[in-house]
Amino acid sequence: MSDSQAISTAVANLYNTYPFPPEPLLDEPPPGYNWRWNWLAAYNFCTGRKPARQKIRILDAGCGTGVGTEYLVHLNPEAIVVAIDLSAGALEVAKQRCQRSQAYRVEFHHLSLYDVEQLAGEFDLINCVGVLHHLPDPIAGIRALAKKLAPGGLMHIFVYGELGRWEIRLMQQAIALLQGEKRGDYRDGVQVGRKIFASLPENNRLVKREKERWSLENQRDECFADMYLHPQEIDYNIETLFELIDASGLEFIGFSNPAFWDLHRLLGKAPELMKRAENLSDRQRYRLIELLDPQVSHYEFFLGRPPIAKADWSEDKALLTAIPELSPCIDGFPSQCVFNYDYQIVHLSASDLDFLKKCNGQLTVADILKNVPLDLNQVRKFLQQQLILLTPAQLHPS
């Protein structure tokens, strides 16, 4: 057995022992939403406009117990979803989960990311959360996925960051040392890890970090094992992350948590430093941000396969003739206080609310503004807040 095969077997054994994520199975659709799994919201975030079609194919690459898969089916009612995973045990849970919540438009395959070419056709959206960093060869994995991404398609990826997981790495190594020859016995590893935490002083750095960030979710053995006992893990920094991205051959569209990657929140009180930072490349600026705020435990971002039609709403004429509709990821509407796509509170004026109520996918921005006292800058702000989707006039079905 090759080293790669041995690692894959060890990973499968972990998730067969502790299927992950351990979220409960429900007899109804899952609560809330994750906008990154909603094709309309994700496409709008990446391109600034509504996608031309919703009958798409989605791949959940490394679906685990199907938590993301279930959302992908329910949040995209016209999509066909394909889900793959290396763990047969996790796949069985995923099938049960989707069956119970009536997420029927999904097919499952017991398959490694490396072998994704065995699937028929291409995909408009590929979701790969928490998988690539567990592969022996992540570059081979992302290249395999990239080959299955359709032109104009999007890929959503989540991988670990080294700076925010430093204490986790130390505990992983400590548990491995104490397990010795029993390493690979994941139930024993959970017991060892929990005894370590129980024995360490309260002011110990590892204990404090666990209590600050992870202890609530790690009450469940499945989460504890996934964090501290994983047999294969690669943690990234900005430099190594972009080596992975560049190897994919895809376009980097952006991080899906852009507020974190705004240097102004860290150096805004020092305009002379902000001026110096203008000379940095995007990647250098990202690196500076993570060095100054080393809480980065993961990276979430979108890649795309060209051609990707990105909208430009800087011209008033284009914006006035566009057709607006509400984002599907708004909670609490209609109200003057709503949650946006990222569950951030947005306070609306009476005119704001009046405008949004009229965003029915039929009227143009100009039509609405005839009766609502708002200017175009406020409409652009709605776009920035991801409250509305716009369809260019020439692309709207008459």
C-alpha cells in the first residue's frame, strides 16, 4: 500500500468511527441558510448580478454526513446535486439525512476527490469544505476538481489556516506522543486528549484557547476527534494558499468574508501606514492582515473558471435599466431591521423599505425610483450589502 493509500485509509477509518459533522438528522429542511451554498446569492456575491439560470449541476466534493449537501438541495430547488465522500459510514448518514428532510435531488457516490473524473459531465458550482487540507496531495485534488468545473462556474473552498490553529497542532502532537503504538485508535485518542485537557492548569495556553474557541463544539466526540486526531492535515498561510490556488488554473474571485480582509479595520488609525500599504500587491496585503490579526483558523473563498461575466454598475444608465429583486438570503423582511446574507443587522429607512418591497423582478430601478425618494448611491449600497440581485436589462426575459 502506498503512503497516499495508507493515509486515505486512515482518514476513512476516522470518519467511519466518528462520522462528521455530527449534526442531528431532521424530518424537515435544515434551519436558516448559508449563502455560500445558495447559487443565487453566491453568484451575485462573485459577479455583482443574478445568474442567467438556476437549473444547474452542483458537486458537493467531500460531503461527509451531508450537512452541506442537504442545504445545497433545499437552497437550490432547480439544481441537481451530486455528493461524494471517501467514508462509506459518513455517506450512509448523509443518505439518511437527505432522505428524512426530503432532499431528493441528490445522488451519492463513494469516491475520492482524486477520482472525480469518473463522474459524468461538468458542474456549475463545486462545494469543497474541509476536504483539501486532509488530502496527501491537495494540489492533485484541486486540479481534479478544476477539470470538472464548467466554464463560467464557481468553486467554493474552505481550508485550514496555520496561524489560528497553532495550539491545535501542538495538542495533536501531544496526543500522538502519548498514544504511541495506539495511534490510529481514535476512541483511545479521544480519551487521551480529554484527560490531557482535564489535567492541564487552567491558565495553560492550550486550555485557554480551547475554552475561548472550540470547547462548545468539542463537547461532541466527533468534533474533538476531527480537530485533534486527524491523521492528515495541512494548514495554510496566505503564501502557501495561493500556491494551491495558482496550481488549480482557476481565477481567484475573492474571500467570502471580505470584512476580515479589509486592512482599514487594523491600520485605519494610521493613515501614513495605509498610504504605504497602497504599494503592496493584493497578496502582500492579505499576508499583512493575517500577520497583524493571527486569528485566521481557516480560509473561505471562491474560484471561477473563465469566462465569468462580472457586472459593472458604475454607469447610471446600466443601473437604472436593471431589474432588481430581493436576495433570497434576507431574514426578517419586510421590516426596517433585517438580517442580511451574512446574518448582520441592517437598519432600513422607510424609503429603503419601500424600495425593497418593490423589487419584484419585474420593475426596473428607474421604474421604482419614480415613486421612491432614493438616489442611485443608495441602490448601489443595497448591492454592496447583498440585499438585492440585479439582472441587466438586455438579459431579462421580456
